[in-house]
Amino acid sequence: MEHDGSTLRPSGDGRGMEVSDAARVPGLVRLFGGGAALAVALRLPLEGLELGRGPQLGDVQDPRMSRRHAQVRFDGKHFWAVDLGSQNGTWVDGEPLAPGAPREVRAVLRMGDSLFVPSVDVRPLEEHGVGLVDGFVRGPGGQRLLAEVTRAAELGFSLHIHGESGSGKEGMARAFHQHGPRREGPFVAVNCAAIPEGIAERLLFGVRRGAYSGAEADAQGYLQAADGGTLFLDEVVELDLAVQAKLLRALETREVLPLGASRPKTVDLHLCSASNKDLRALVARGGLREDLYFRMGRPEVVVPPLRQRPEELPLLLQREAERVAPGLGLHVSLVEQCLLRPWPGNIRELLVELRGAVQAALLQSATRVEARHLSPSAGTAFGPGSVTVRAGPEPRADAMERAQGDVQERARIEEALRQQGGNVSATARALGLHRTQLRRLLRRHGLDGAESSEPE
């Protein structure tokens, strides 16, 4: 995977910054060193870059790196690393690199206690860096996205935010509120997917006393609560079509008619919505009203998943560890493992799993949180089941139980292969494994997988 300064993306998928190949400046981004999160860009000259202790590491030196540790070059499409006979070794994508043997770097390069990720264009990081903006960790891509959100808010537009669960949509919605004309008003966040069936209308629009049995008092709805501020409807597509129709009318007329009321109430609010689903596809399937889509679906911003924002991950880990257990450091192995995993639950999952790892480290009286403190399933893709890769000899166990476990493991791999069309690389990513580990399991179980076009 290639990092373009704002997103980590599959080679050749055409996304990222709209700059020509000639204008890009390839390089490495040093994300961890000296036991702390970093965001330092290192440009790669045409002849490649030799890394080791020295001036290129700047103020944060790494005593575990050799003076001539490794060389990295970019051939115009791929990044390649060669270990120069270093004392402590080089790891490429979590696996040791034999001295003198080039290997492509797709995700992360570890030398000593330092971590680097490849980037096809380091200029955005050089210009913007990584830091806290309004209390949120933002890399170059996040800062650019924030500028789009701010512009929409200043112009008085509604805004739709698309992104995976846990990727930070609510943070962008709060930025939309803070930079809009109604920033002094309330910010009301509603998770539409969590509203129990049958009461969405009452919760959104309010109810008058006596409207139905049990309505013993007037109750304000979310739209009235957001009057003068911003209403954030997360997973808005989960509302049924009848409620969507009433929501559309309220947005267009700026009037809300509570259940049991004869007169509408005027509301003045800014609307921000979000979903992890494709709105146009939902309209085509009849799951979203077309007129509501045109009212709230544009402009739209897309929040990339955490796996496409590696430059933010070490600082996220560091801030959360400091919050939970001040003084407890991060080990390079933990950050490396987190950079190698897909994190389907994004930032939300990352922080939850880190808290679990911190607790494990504290129970063991460790001074740093290491990869061994992280749950084996943390950050891995959901599927029929998790695959366990045995790193050493199995403990003595009943033969029948072991055989049954092998059958279940084979079934999980077969199902993942089927879902990924037999592609080994895609299946490995889905299972949270390295391709080499998956191929070892394929050979063990006598399975075949199609080789992808991605080089080793």
C-alpha cells in the first residue's frame, strides 16, 4: 500500500491528491522514534536513501539503528528496502529482512526502534504535518477535509458525511457546527440506527400531552432541541420512509409539527447527516427518498478509514495511553502491529483495544505497552472466525480436538477465499494476516488461492 501524504491506498486505485506523477515527491514518513509519535518526512533521491544513525534522522536519533542500516529506493511504482548488514536487523511489513535481499515495502518499515511508512508524495506532510485541531488528531488529509467542512459551514450549506463506522464522522460534524453561523447554539447528535422501531417520529418531532395513551406531558423532539444550532443525524438512512417524508417537509418549511399538535412550531437549524452507506445506491433500491437525498446529500465529504491515515495512528495511540495511564510508554512493537492491522472499527476500535492493552501492561507491571499486550483479534477483519497462526510447537492436546480445530480453521480460510474471489492478498488482509502467513496455511490445508498482480 502506498501512502500519498494523506491516505494509504492500494496501488493504482486512482484516489488521493490530484497531482501529476511528475509533481510528486516520493519518500518515507518516520512515524515513531525515541519512544514517541513523530511525523517527519524524508525525501527519496533518485538513487535511493541510505538510512542509519546520522543527520537524516534529525534531533531524534535511534541508538538501536546501525550507522549504515538499510537503503530504500523508489522505482516509480514500488518502494524497495535492502538491509545493509545492520546489527539489530530490519523488518518489512512485520517480517525480518535478510541482509542484501531487496523486498517491497507496502505498509511499514522497522529499523531499530523507528518506524517508517512509504509515501508517494511527502509534500503534504512537509507542509501541514500532523497535530491537534479542535481536539482531534489531524494529518494532512484530515486538515484538507476539515477545510472543506469549514467552507460548507460558512456558506450555510447542509452537509452529508460519508465514512466507515468509527472513522470520525461525528468529529467532522462538530467541526461543521463550530465553524458555522449557529456555533453559539446547541449541537444535537442523534444516532438514528439506535432509535427503537416505532418511536422515531416522536423522538424527532416531539409530542403533545394526550396525543396517545401514556403521553402525560409535552415532550420536545430533537429538531426543537437543535433550534438555533446544528442537528447531526448519524446513520440517517436507518429512518423509515414515512419518517423521511416528514423530516423532508420539516427541513424545507422550517416547521415541526409534534404528534398530537394542531399548529407547527418554527425551527431554525443547520443540518448535518452521516452514513456509512452509499446514498445513491439506497435511492436506487428504494431505501432512501430521492427528494430527501437531494435535500441533504450534497455537498458530501468522505472521511477515509483509519487504515488510509497511518500518519495519525501513532499520535492517537500516544494520547490515549497518556490519558489512561500517564507515564506508561509505547513500545515500537505495539505501534508496528497497529500499523499492520486493518482496523475495521477504525478509531473507535483502536482506542478501545489500546485501553485493553494498557490494562494488560499494568497488570504485568510493564513500563511500556507492547504488541504482546494487544489482543490477537484486535484490529482484524470480522468474518466466520479468527484464524490462529501457531508460532511454535503445539502443546500436547487431544488428537480429536486438534483435528476438529484444523477443520474449523480450513473452513474459515475457504470462506474468506470465496468472499475475496480466491485472491490471496485480499484474503490475507481480510483475515488480518500477512500473505506469507496465509500461504503457509494454504499449503498446510491443501488449498489453492489465486495470486494477485501485487508483487511480493
